[in-house]
Amino acid sequence: MKTKDRILETARELFNARRFGNVTTAELAAECGIAEGNLWYHYKNKRALLEAIAGQFLLDVEERLALLPSDPERILHQYADMLFALMSEIRRYRFLYRDQADYGEHTDNLLKRLPGIYRDTQSQFQTFFHGMIKGNHLALDQAHIPALATNSVLILRYHLEFLRESGQDSDIGSGAVRAAVEQHLTLFQQSLSASARETLHNALESALETA
Amino acid sequence: MKTKDRILETARELFNARRFGNVTTAELAAECGIAEGNLWYHYKNKRALLEAIAGQFLLDVEERLALLPSDPERILHQYADMLFALMSEIRRYRFLYRDQADYGEHTDNLLKRLPGIYRDTQSQFQTFFHGMIKGNHLALDQAHIPALATNSVLILRYHLEFLRESGQDSDIGSGAVRAAVEQHLTLFQQSLSASARETLHNALESALETA
DNA sequence: GTCTATAGCCCGATAGAC
DNA sequence: GTCTATCGGGCTATAGAC
């Protein structure tokens, strides 16, 4: 991999692990195996590095938001795929969701888009829940869908932080993603038909195993 | 108020508003209207200041955890009072819940106690939900209580952050607390009896108005 | 494209006068 | 108990050799 790309990947991983504001450019350079001055050849300053990562993030988000229930026969599988894409995104760009306070107050693409991303994600969940009701998988008053969508996004977004703050293992590979997905399922599991529950469970299992 | 106490209160407010790591001791001194050097007469260093606030926090937490359903006749009112105390605590010590990554890796009282606080808070919610079932306010399979307690704590804890990240108003007096409480109610409102729903609603309203 | 050296800034904390 | 003055350290970023 080119040095420029290696810097980007390493930076994203370090920021995720230890916060944007806590990672010094000296540490980043050391982790990349290059001199610190070399960073500034590839990226004008630390913020330019942030904005490069944010650019990738925004592309990935649009791709994930496009995951909608296109085939009524497979809506539960498509839901599992969407969930998995969302959790991958939340983990891959965790520091962007988490460390906004570190960036300072200047407006930029990321800060302008994030509110819309949350709004669009909740709409995405509502679309899936509507589809599940229409397909007789979910027995729920339509009036409850907005609250359910909000609760789902909130739990999937913050469950990792909740585990970390609770002193439980929130590392990759520790089953933290599975725990978040299962926790969000408790929100509407009672309203799922028996067959839907099993289909969804299996679809989630296979999505998680492929990971 | 004594200078020492004024520093503590001002620090807590500034940390809540702008993160522990982003508030410089120069800013804190200016906000208190004293010289920066005077800070170090009252507190040995910035961490000692943090630990003084954490000490107050731990006292308040124990007091809030002691709020349990003692009177079956008034369990819904007592639940409203507990919710209100929890939300007050989350807002008053917001930065302690939020900025743990800023404190560095050294263990101290706070980092040791926080996991237990989350665990005890979930137990507290379970106790209330059991009491509501016993009192015929809540119709729910007991097996669902742990998940409901976890979901409740998660939503009450993170709803403020969710509003902020979503670009919505999360300031004091903007109804953010009411929004969090209402969002958490959507988790089990369908399982409440009609009279319980009304009693709880009124109890929450009066608790919020007293604030 | 990568290195070394270092400038310049901000921060937490100290020393010592009043 | 409060102030002024300043130090030492860590950080981002620049300059310039190779």
C-alpha cells in the first residue's frame, strides 16, 4: 500500500482506539514507520487527514443508506444485511461518531451531514418495519414505528459505548456486535411472527459469521 | 460561596459544556474571576479537581440508588421520582459519564465504581418493573425484564448525546429531558394498564414541572 | 518521497512577592 | 488567600538537506 493510504488507515485505527484528540502525530508517524515530517508531505495538517477519512465515511454511508427492502420475499435477509452494514460502519468510523467534540467548532462537510445521516437512518429503519408489517412478519400498530426506529438506532449506535462504560469487553471479536444486535432485537421480538423470528435469527447468524 | 467551592462548581459546569480535556485551567480561572496560580493553592492539580467532583458524584449516586419502591400504592410516583433523580444526575455530572477517555489510564475511585453504578442502576430498574407487574400496572413476561431494564438505562443515558449528534437542541430547558423520558416510555407503554399509563404520565409531568 | 532539526504555541504547574 | 511571572513539556507544523 502507498504511504499516503497507509497513513489514512493507520490514523483511522488509532483514532478509533484512542480518540482523535489523544493521538499525537508523533505516535501516528511511529505506528506508520515513517518520520513525523513525512506526514505533512502527504497531508497538509491533522485536520486534512480527518477530512480525508470523513470523505470515505460519507461514501460508505450513502452506500449503506441505499440498502432498502427491494424484495418482499427476502426482506428479513435484507434487514440483516443492512444491520450488518450499519454495525460495520459504526465500528469502522467509530471515532467520527464519537469524537466530534475534539474537532473544534469549525463547520465542515462532516458536521453538516451528520444530522441528516441520523435522520435518513431512522427513515431507513421505518421503511423496513413498514415492509415487515406489510409482509405479515411484524404485528405492530403503525403509530409505534417512529419510536421503534428511534430506539433501534439509539441502541445500535450506543451499545458499544455502553459496554465500554460498563467495564465490559467492547473489543472487536468479543461478540460486542452480536450483543448490540441482540439487544436491539428485544425491542420488537415479541411482535414478530414465530417464523419471522426464526428467519431473522438465522439471517443475522449467517451475516455475523461471514464477518 | 468560598473560592474553593466556586472553583468546583464552575469547573463542573465548564467540563459539562465543553469536555474535561478541552477546558484549560486558564479559562477556568478566568471564569471564576481569579488568577490561574490561585487554582493550585486550592487544588494540587487538575486531576485533584476532577477527583473532588467525582467524590460528590459518588455521594449523589448512592442517594439516587437508594430510591426504591417502598410503597406499593405509590410505586408509579416513586418511579417518576427515581427517573427524575437519575436524569438530574446524568445532566449534573454529564462530563463524568462522557469524558472518561480524557482522564488517562490511571485507575481511581471513579473508574473503579462506574461499572458497578451501571449494574446497580439496571437492578434498580428491574426492581421497579417487578413491582409494577406485581401491582398489576404492567403486563409483561418476567423474562423480558432484564432486556427492558437495559434498554431503559441505555436510552435515558444516551438520549442527550443522541439529540446533540443529531443536530437537535440538547440544551437545558429545551425539553431534552422530557424527550428522553418520553422516548424511554415507548419501551413499555403498550404493556402498561390504562390507569397506570395515566398515573405515570401525571407523576412524570409534576416531577418535570417541579424541576 | 523521506529524513532531521527545530520553530512556535499552548498548557499545566511552580516560585515567590504581597 | 491571591497575585504575577515564568518554567518545562508536549504538540502541530515548517524548513531544508538528502
